[in-house]
Amino acid sequence: MADAEQPEPVEDFIFKGKRLDCKKKIFGEGFFLFDGYWKENENAGAEKERVKSKTSNLKKEVAIRRIKNEDCLDGWKYVVDKLVNGNLNHNNILRVFSYEEDVANGWRYFALEPYSATLYEYCNGKYDGPMPNKSQVHYQITNGVSYLHGKGIVHGDLNPLNVVIAAQSRPVRMKISDFGLSKFSYSKQLLKIKNISSEVKLCMRKYWTLSEETDSLEGIIDATEDVIAAGCILFYYLTHGKHLFGNDFELILINLKKKNPVNLENLGKNHFAYEPIKNMINPPGKGFNWLHIANDKFKEALSLQVNTGKTLGKGYFGQVFEGKFNGDLVAVKQMTTTTAHKEILQREMNTHIELNHVNVVKLLDVTDSADNRFTHLVLELCAGTLTDYCEKNYSEPELPPDELVLYQIANGLHYIHSRNLVHRDIKPENILISMTTPVQMKVSDLSFVKKTREDIFSQSKIRGTLQWMAPERLKVLIDTENKSAELPDGTIKSDTFSSGCVFFYFLTRGIHPFGKNKVSAPANILLNKPEEIVSYKQNLAADDVNGRILARLIEDMIQFEEKERIGLPEVIKQLAVVLYGMDKIKCQLRLVEASFVENYRIRSHPTEPILACANEKKLIFYTAENLSIPFSNWRKKKEEVTFQPNFVRSLEWNINGKRLAAGFSDRTLVVWSYPECKILFQKKLPIIITEINWNPTRPNLFAIFLWDKNHVSVCDSSIGNVITTIDCEFRVSAVKWISENRIAVSFSIPRRNGTINIFEMVENNLTTTRLVKEFTHGEHCYYLEWNERTQYLASCGDKRIKIWSMDHDMPIYSLKLPLQEEEEEEEVKKFAWRLCTGNGEEKGGIEMARKSAKNFTFVYGSMEGVFIWNPLESEQQPRRLSEDEYIEMLAFSSDGRFLAAVSYGILMIWSAEDWVQKYKLDCSCIQISDPRNISYFTTKSANLYENKLIVNDEIGDSSLLGFAFEESNISDSASEISTESDDEDDDVRPVKRLMGSLFL
């Protein structure tokens, strides 16, 4: 709340005979809050952890307020009893759960409904969590005050500290707090805070009331005070902390007495809140209630309108209507707030609002109905269900190919699993079809969703639909004789079984794999008799390869025993193989919603599908079961490693992925162990680290340097120190390890010959280095590459590429780049040396490798485009791959099969086998302002959909590029993708295509 208030250390506190774990927030003598847990169950501490998670209401999160007995209002007990017993039960009123009197010490303790922040904190930038939309904030504040007045209660101390945000509830609600308890306003406590800030001082009662008495709240019966304060609070909210009656304390008091709202005009007369606020602060005589009128006005402005005359469907917990949200057509799930299933409703809202995936129906907002009888879930509107489609009750838009439909269903459900949730009610009615084209299948209805831990979930009831339940869940449901008090845990593979049945239902356009009869299907599931799959396989055409693959896949998904049933990661991988095989040249890139944001530096693990993502505050690890899984579905592998806010300049894994180094803008270098994430090395260095180069064979050694400085430091993470510094005569421009003891360093020397020095670390004394070789490249040398197979070093700069052997002083091969004379040296931005595997010359050793042309493919980029050069080819001249593209970075995939080039908003990918351009994305939306590096994930797969790309730029933004499968109208392998709207003429129908996904 207030600036001067700082949470004290966790302390023990007894309430209702239970020990609380809480933090104390002090507001002056005799007034403070405890935030913690009130354990409602006496035996909570003795229960097993697993049982705790199953027991509802085992402990209730509360805020504890302590007030001196003599400071309580005379009518405090009347108000509290009404709050405790539910007689003052309103969505916009802060509840009191219980209270306790400590007669011996003269205190009363009140257990309040928890909340996340106050309106004061929000308006002064101290809270950036979830909020209702603007019209809801206005409506809820006036609604709460109106409700109190209707119950004969005048608040008397309305100010931004007494309007709180309950972010833990769904929907997020504004609540009126601190009424009817203390006889003193906040002003008395705030005056006791030393060095009170101007923002906190503004919350004193005298700045929100016309009353002369600004301290005591006794005897306040005039509701007009609340109406004026509410009008000021609404303006305070809209202007993020400004007062309606002035910009300094003295002026506010003067204008309050004059009833002169000097800042109201700043709101603008066309603003929907202008007239209501104007009337609230100039209330007429008795009998005319501007608060109710304002409340009705804000009710009309609510951004959601529900058309109860147009029903879209009915579910177990409510009806679905069509509606409008912010002017757009939506689906509105209306759920009764007083239902016995309130806990399920709350769980659905809390989990669904956090999900954001192209194949999961989006929950746009959660709001209360104007009369507070219903809670509305605002969902994106879809064209129909899978059931509608299979029963021929569905019209356009046209669905994608069957294989792609299955992929999207699996992708959406796996995303839910990746967020540690199980669906528990997968069926055709809960698979929706998007209104947009290309069509996306969307998993919906999270009424039965449940948290999982390591893919296991506890269950107090068996939820779902009989016809689509997995056998292990059906067994428990029908076994009435041996039913125990505790149900066995379930796993996410129950969802896999259900989705396998849905897959078959879709492919056969309406047939259940366990029988056409809905009544007999559950019995056949228990008997493990998928009778319809047998006939389906028999009727497949001999050349229907995909049909047989999909039938086998479904069989693996509906295995009777859970341990034999495949998981969704394998399902996605197999479907991706099918899609990739259908039409390889039509796999394209497109922009989709971001999964990794906040200016992360991103690096992939060298051997496993793991991402390290670091921004200025934290380091997070993500993982997936295989590289076919889209980035959006990757799971958070470890909790966040936090550090002092600092910009991350560089992030690099070592050769075996057991060390991760980061260089920060404050010159700090940190090395963590992985997966333990223990700090092995932390040191502030004389320079800002822009590059970290790990030794290729010694996993503890790495070199660091700052471009344009004249020294290189070699560090050992095992001892946590710099072991040697190589002082150089000139400015360092590139560093590359070429063996476990040798390191190549190039220099940029204006108006002099640029050199490359080879330094060797003495084997028995790594702190000692000596110069063993020196090459002269040219005036500049910006890039170095080492090829282990040929034992050659390549250098690039000064419009030249040169290849060096450690056995010679002169270059083995040299190329003068055919650039225009007016081009500056810096225009040659990057070059790359292709790693070639499986050439057949491995057994012949270095000499054979040096004779193979396959080992000598070089690529460089300039203002004129991308070029390839091979000195062992007969012509020995560069060949152009692209024209007039300003290329910044180039990279080959780890297996050498693909080449990527990237620059300002441009991405191109070629097959290195035939140099055919596979993709080109030309879009400023990528916003790669100054690419620093580009890298592929390490993978042995030849499938392009398993190759994922990472781009980091100079200012800290990172882009992740992956390949999924969508509809498109690409007809050739090198077409550009438009990022403009997909709107088409009504008489033009899109041609089907497959394309991929780009995650920014």
C-alpha cells in the first residue's frame, strides 16, 4: 500500500488457535495487516502432501487486520457479522471471513478476503497485474458503493487506498474495503508515517471529502460524502493518479470548498464518464441519487452485450449465447454464480484465462452480469464443432486436409498438457472450428480441467463423458463394489485415449472406434474391442499409405494399458512426418503470436531440446519431448533463476551443455552449472563482454573479448577465475578456438595489414601462452572459422576470404570478393563454412578430407546478395544465390543440410544439397534491428520441420523460428509470404497449402 510500508520478515502468528505464516505490513501504531494463510483444518499439518492438494478449502488465504479495541466503531460487530454470515455478500465488497478478540492485550483481529493491490498502487505504477477493463472498473466501483448505501452503510473514508483489486478472483474485481470497522480514517495512521510521499499524502481523507472533520468517522450518516469521493476516485483512476480538484494540496482543498473541479475538462466532454463524474461531485438535494444514475450509465457502457435470444449451445455448467465484445461477435458462456459448482467455475476461469494458443479457444474476458447473478466467459466465436462437421450440419469455411486437422487437435491438447493441465473431457463437441481462414481446429470447454504434476493428477470424482473416457477411468467409475474413499491418480494419457477416439470419429465422419452404438461404446472400451478400426483398415485402399499410418497411430493412442499408450508428443511427431511427406515444398513460414517475449537472449542446448532464455532480470529454461513440438508448446523446465536487473549482452552454452555463461552490461560475467543452476563463476571484469567462446574440447575453458579492445581473457569455470589474459598489440576483431590448447585471434588495423595470431597455452601450465603462428590477411579481418575435419582456418575481411594451414605461412586458397568499388568493407557482414558429414572420406583422415570438394563450401553475404564459393570446383568463382539483399547474418544447420540468411526483416532458407531456396519471408514485422547471431538447433533429423532457428539481435530482442503445418496458397517453393490481411474476394476460394510457423 503506502510507500513507507515495507513487509517485515515472516513471523508466527496465532489466529483462531492456528499458527499463521504471514508477513506484517505496518501503517503506523495500532494499525497493520498480516498477509498469510489461515489454516481452517486442525489436522492440516499431519496430512500427506498429496492429500493436501486434494482437499478443498484446506487452508484459506487471508489478510489479517489488527485494530485496537477502543479504536473500533460502536457498530463494528453489526457490520462484521453481516460480512461473515454473507448478508453483505457482493462481488464488489471486500469480505470478512472471521474475527477474533484478544481481550488481554486489547486487540481485535479480522481475517479479510485477500487482494493483490489498491487503486493507489495501480495508479502510481506500483502494480501492473490484471485489471478489469475501463468500463468494468467504473461500473464495479459505483456498484460497490451503491450496494453499501442500499444496506444503510455509509463508508465515510473512500479514497484510493480503500478501493482494492482482487486479482486472484476470476473475473478480476474492484472491491470497496475498510468500512464499518475503525472509527478513524486512514489519515490518522498516514500522519504517523515518516517521510510520507506526496502520492500517499494525497490519499488522506481531507482531499476526498467536503467534511470539516477529516479524522474521526464516528457519526457519519451523509452518503453525499461517498458520492463525491467516488467521483474523484473515478477521475483519479482514469488519469493514473491525478486529482479532479487540482494539482497541489492547497489548491485541492480550496477547490473542494468551492466545488470547482478544475481538471474535469481534461477528461473531454465526449468521454463516457464525463457527465456522470460531473454530476457526482455536484450532487443535488435529497431524493435525487446521482450515484445510481452514474451506475446505470456505466452499466450501459459495459463492453460486453449478451444476446440471450441466440443460443449457441448448452453445457453441464451453463448456456452459451452469441454476444458482442468491444464490437466483435463472440460466444458468451453464462454460468450462475450461486451454483454449487462455483469451485469448478473458478478453476476453469483461472486456468483458461492464462492459455494462449492458436489451437485452443481463446478466453477473451471474464465479467459479471449487471445484476451479479451470472459470470460471463467471453470466448472467441467459432463456426461449429467437429460433431457438426461429421453430422453434416456445418457449412463453410472449408476444413484443412484431414491430416492437418488431426495435427491441430493434437497440438492444442498438447499445449494444455504443457501448461501442467489435463483436459478430462475431450470429445467431438469440444473440438471447435474457427471462423477465420485458414481454418484452425480449437480445443474448448475447460470445465473439468485439472492441474497435473509430472503428468499425474489427483481426482476426487471421475469427470468427463462416458463414450469418450479411457478404460482406466471407466473402470473406477463402474466399480461400485471395490470403490475406496480415495480414487487412484490419473495421467494425461487418458486425454490421449479420448483424442484417439476423436481422431477416428473425424476420419470416418462420425463413427466411434468402439462401436456405432453410443450405448455399447463404453462397454466395448472396457472389453478392449475397437471393432470399427478392424473394418476401417480392411476397407482402406492398397495405395492409401497415409490412411494405414493414421490407423496405426490411432491404435497406438487407444491402447488399453496406459503404459503401452503413446503420448501426444509422439503423436505430433508422427503427424508431422506425414504432413512433411505430403508436400515438402509447400512447408512455409508465417508470423504467429509470440511465446517468448521480454527481450530475451536465447540459446539452444547443444545436445538436447532445451532453450535457455535470459532477459534483464531472469533466466528460464524451456524443454520439449522432441523437436517436432512447436515452440508454443514447450514447457518451463526449471524455475526462474533471478538476478539483479541488468541487460544480458551474451549467452552461450559450453560444448557438452553442462555450463551456461552470460555476460551483462555492467561487465559482470556469470557461469552456471546445468541442470543444477549453481553459480560456478561470477566476476566483474574491466570490459563489457560481447562474445563468449567456449573451448571445443575442454568443457570448462572459455575465452572472452570485447570487439575493438586489445586483449583476450581465458577463463576456467571449474575454478571460477580468469587463468590468463592475452595482451595484443592491436584491437581484437575475432576469436576462435582451433584446438584444446590453441586459439586464433584476428585484428583490425586501419591503414595497416590485418594479422591473425595463433596463441598456444602450455599444456602443463595453462596460465602461460605463447605466439606460435602469425598470418597476414589484409587491412581488416572480421571473421574466423575453423574446420576440424580439414584442420584449416578460414578468415574473412578486407573484401577477401583466405584459407590457412598451420603448416604454411601463405594461404592455401584465396578469393578476392567481387564487390563494387564504392562498397565499404563493413558491407561484407558475414561468411559461413559448411560442415559436411557422411562424405565417405572419414577413414582417409585429414589428407582425404582436404581433397574433397564437399568440405570447401563457403557462403558470404553483402549488399549485392548471398554468394557461394568452392575453391576446389573447376571454375573457382562465386555463384549468386540471391540478388540485392542486404544480408547481415548467415548460418548452416548443424548437419550442413540447410543455409539461413537473415537481415532487417528478411529471412531466406536454402537446401544446401541443391541450393534451391525453400523459403523467403520478407516482413518488417520480424523487427530484427541489428542481427548479432543466428543458429539452428542441433538435430540429426533431415526433416526441415525439426530444424528450428534462433536469431539474436544487438539490442536484446530474439526471434524463434519453427516449422508447423497450416493451410496456404503457396504453389512454388520460392514464393514470398505476404503478412498483410488474408481478406479475399467472395468468389475466390483459397487453394490448400502447408506452411510453417514463426515465433517472435
